[in-house]
Amino acid sequence: MTALEHINSDDLCVHTIRCLAMDAVQKANSGHPGTPMAMAPLAYVLYSRILRHNPANPSWFNRDRFILSPGHASMLLYAVLHLSGYEVTLEDMMAFRQWGSITPGHPEFGLTPGVETTTGPLGQGLMNAVGMAIAEAHLGALYNRDGFPVVDHRTFVLCSDGDFMEGASHEAASLAGHLGLNKLIAVYDDNRITIEGKTDLAFSEDIEARFKAYRWQVQNLGEKANDLAALQKALEAAIAESDRPSLIIIRSHIAYGAPNLQDTSESHGSPLGEKEIWETKKVYGMPEDKEFFVHERVYNHFRQPCLKQGECFEKEWQTLVQSYRQKHPDLAEQFFRALAGDLPDDFFASVPSYSADDKPIATRSAGGQILNAIAERVPMLIGGSADLSPSTKTLIKSSDYFSKTNPQGRNIAWGIRELAMSGAANGMALHGGLRPFASSFFVFTDYARPAIRLSAVMRLPVIYIMTHDSIGVGEDGPTHQPVEHLAALRAIPNLNVIRPADANETAYAWRAALERKDGPTVLALTRQNLPIIDSQKYASPAGLLRGAYILAKEKAEPLSVILMGSGSEVSLLLKAKEKLESEGIGTRVVSMPCWELFRSQEKTYRESVLPPSVKARLAVEAGVCQGWLEWIGEQGATLTMDRFGVSAPYQTVFEKFGFTVENVVQQAHGLIH
């Protein structure tokens, strides 16, 4: 066995990270060893010399954040977390990618201590990092006072070739440069290898020039991936930059040190093999015959200082906070309520209510009024649209836009960047202290969907306000008429999709979204005006909070048919009910704005709304029929869309596709007889 005393302590730590990654991937017979081997020096320098973090308390608020955007390189993160003192054990790494372990194939937020976000889909980590940097800048502007920088930390993100090939990175980097997010520091692992081979198969742009054009500080270190002093100097220079986000480019070598597999695509996503691992450990001067080996000197040199320094970092902040509470008690109370995600008791008190005597109003317009009423009482509410606030009605009127010179602004001009908007909203939610919302046309959830899915995976309470929700868009035609999108989003686990029937249901939709802390909500709102449903004549719109409710009970006996639907079609059902009841047919109208909330109710409630004995059920919705079988049963029917829409005035579109009182009545007759 090689005498390890001849390896200096820094190199021993770096080689240990590399060996742990190789061993874990080999034992799992699955994973990506190459990038951890290449980036081990960077990770070591970052965690031991740069990051302000406390391994004993991974959720300490004022910590620096580190995001591994190429989540496939997860063993890099797990190894450095273990060695720096987080609660990730050797046994955890031995269980890499196995059932029940805290070391899954890609890092998962909420599962592994020290993991800041769930990464894997390339580009998402960088977008999350931009959101975190926005959150830090905004909260600092709101709560910091002279001598009291209670919000003062940085966001670091490691990016790969794949991250920068994905279009999402262009959106995120452009926005970050425009906003001057100087506490955002990215490192580019330029290893020039992807799964198919060398990156020059598909990728030849000048990343340095690209990011300079985005108004980033750029340091190109060249062949310095193993130069610890150069890495530290570059990171410190990035920290010193006060005007721009920073990018550090490192020319690395994937599977560094592997005699036969360095700089090959074979080392990207497959175990190296026992023979190659043996030879590579020999190159490093590490014990070839030992797996998951950590010398005691590594713990003494790496873990113990990290734990000691981390405790000091947090104690310094806690001392600062104690003085802050005494000097600025009201501000401190608001700050810590925001960090806890607590809503004011009266947040819903000033929300407008609407009367049946009021003029018809689009739910997007009502939603804007409700948003502004809530924003006055919930200072942590922040967000914006993908260049559509005049259409989606999502501008907070009492605030300016967030900008480089006005970071306290609560309106975020995302530009026409649905990808970056949604991914960054996740980063803001992950950061803490804010309730972000993101808005666009409902059809453009096609662009937002990857981030929406990750909101659901991570159980983040992001609010997505999506308007122009159906064929009611009218003249813009099929490209802008979302017919399949309700079904697509309802298919995502842990995502609440709410499509309110009028302005009052919209208010309760906002309430449901804000009160939810364990997952995201999509509000699907109309472009066209809708009548206000008479809450004196029909049931209270508060029934929305249970997902579905009996809006109009049957008058004639027995109950013969149930008409159910969501959004703009509910008013149509009420008119059809009047016609059916005039014929002596007992008809119930059920408003079903949120299937997910309804599905979570107790069985007795669900059956009181939809009695199993009533088989004649008609679902009416201006979208595809997918999913409605769960509620209508085998003997029910749907009046839905089985094709894309068409360009015409929306009233004509609804009529031509059969969304009329006469057709609903006819369909109901067909079910009864």
C-alpha cells in the first residue's frame, strides 16, 4: 500500500472525493463518475475555503447556497457533504442510487442534508440559482439596515456543457446579467465531453464571449482545474465583484487520472470498472485495494475546520440578529414571519367580493384586483409575468419593478422567458422568505412545465397565474387556445390546478394557493368576461376550498342528472339546469374547480357531492376529456374538446363546438333516457 504520508493534506482530500465517487458508482453499477473526478478540486476549495456554511445546521438562513446544476454528478456533492461534516455517511454513499437511501441518482431537495434544490434536468439548477440571487437581493433591500446586514450571502452554481447547451441557460444568464446579480457566481466545467462523444459534435460557441455579452464578469482559468490556489483566487475575485454576476471557466478533464478513460464519453455515465479504478487509485497514490476509504487526516483537515468555522459563522449571525431585534423590532418580526412563511391573520380581509348585480368580469381581471388586495397585506408576495402583465393583470400597483438599482421592487419583469421565470420562481421559493408567483398565458405552460413539475417534486408553494385558459381566447386561434393543458397539468402529482368559475371563486382560489405550503398551484383564468354567480341564490364560493361542491341543488325529485364542470362553463351549466328543472328533471350542478383538492377530501364528502347512485353525469369543459372518467363513471358522458380550436370570435367558437345551453340539455336527455 502506498504511504499516504507522502500526499499533502489538500491533495489527500481531493483524491478522497474522487475515490468515493468512483467506488459509489461502481458499487451501484450505475452513475456518473467522470465529472466528480474532474471537479473534486473545485468542490474541495469551495467547501473548505470559500462557502459560509454550517454543516451542523444545513438550513441556517444566511448560509451561502451551492447548486450542482449537472445533477448527474451527484456523487461529487455527496462526497464533499460527507467530508465537510454534513449528515451524509459512508454507509449512505455505499447505498448510492438504492431504494430508501438519501443518496439518489440526482440530488433531491428535502431528502439529503445540504442539498439546496432538486437537479437533473439540465439548466434548471442555473435558473434556480438566479432565483435565489434575486431573493437575496430583494430581501436584503427590504430588511438590511446600517450595521445590520441580516441578509448577506452568495449563490454558487456549478454548470456543465449540457447546462449551457440547453436554451434555458441563455434565458437565465441574460436575465441575471441584466439585473446585475453580483452575488451570483457560476463555475463552468468545460470538460468538452457528453454522452455521445466530444462536444464539438454539436457545440462550438465561445462561452466566454457569450457571457461577456450578457454583462457578466468572466474569468477563464484554462488548464487550472487542479490548481487549488488558482481556483481560490478566482472565487475570491468573483466574490469581490460588486456590479455583475460572475462566471469562472475551468478547462477540466473528465475522469481525471483514469489511465484509459480520461477525456472519454465512456466515463461520463458508466462505472469505470474495477480494473480501471484500481489503476486510477494507483495514479492518485491512494490504496488500490480499499473501497470507500477515508483517512483520518481527511476528517481532521477538512471536516473539523468546516464544523468549527460553520458554528462561528452562524453564531456571528445570531448575535447580529439579536441586536437587530432590539434596534428594529417591527422589521425583525416581519422578517422572521416571512422566513417562516406565515401569512398575516387578516391577509384575506380586504379581498373584494362581487355581486350578481356587478358587470361580468374576466377571472384574469378579478384575479388582478385580488392579487393587489392581498399584496397590501402580504409583503413577501413577489413575482411577475413573461412580458404579459397588462394581459394577465399581475402587476402589483403599489410597487415598482425589481431592478439592479431598485432591488426592493416586487414586480419582476421576466421578459419573454417562461423557462427562466418558472425555474427562478422555484429558486426564490427554495431560498425562503418570499412567496413567488409567475404568470403567462395558459398555453405557454408548455414552456414552463419542466419547472412546474419540479415545483411539485420539491413541494414548493409557487403560484402560477395562467390566463387565457381555453378556446375563449377566440381570434388568436389554435396556437393560443389551450385545449390539452388542463389534462397535462392535472397529470402532475402534487400540483393543484384551479380553474375558478367566476370572480368570487377566483378569490377563494387565491386563498387556497396562498394557504398551501406543501406544493405549487396553477390558477387557470379566463380572458373573456364571465357573469358573477349569485351567491345568495346558489352555494357559497368558499366551497372551492374543498375542490368541488354542490353549487346548485336539485329542485325536482328525484335527482336524475348531475352537470359538472369548471371555469367559464359553469355558468352555462346553471342555465341548462333551469331548462331541465322546468321539464321536471331533478338536476344538480357541481362546480369542480380543483380535482386535486376534491380528491383529498374524505369519501363521505365526495359521495355527498357525487352520489354513487346517480349514474347520469355530464362533464362540460372547454378542454380535452382526458381524466373526466374518474368523476363521470362508466355511464357518464363529456362535452369537451376532441380537436384543436379555431380563429374566430370566442362566442362563435363556443357555439360551433357545442358549448350551448341547448346542447347541454340534449346531452343530459341522452343520459337519462
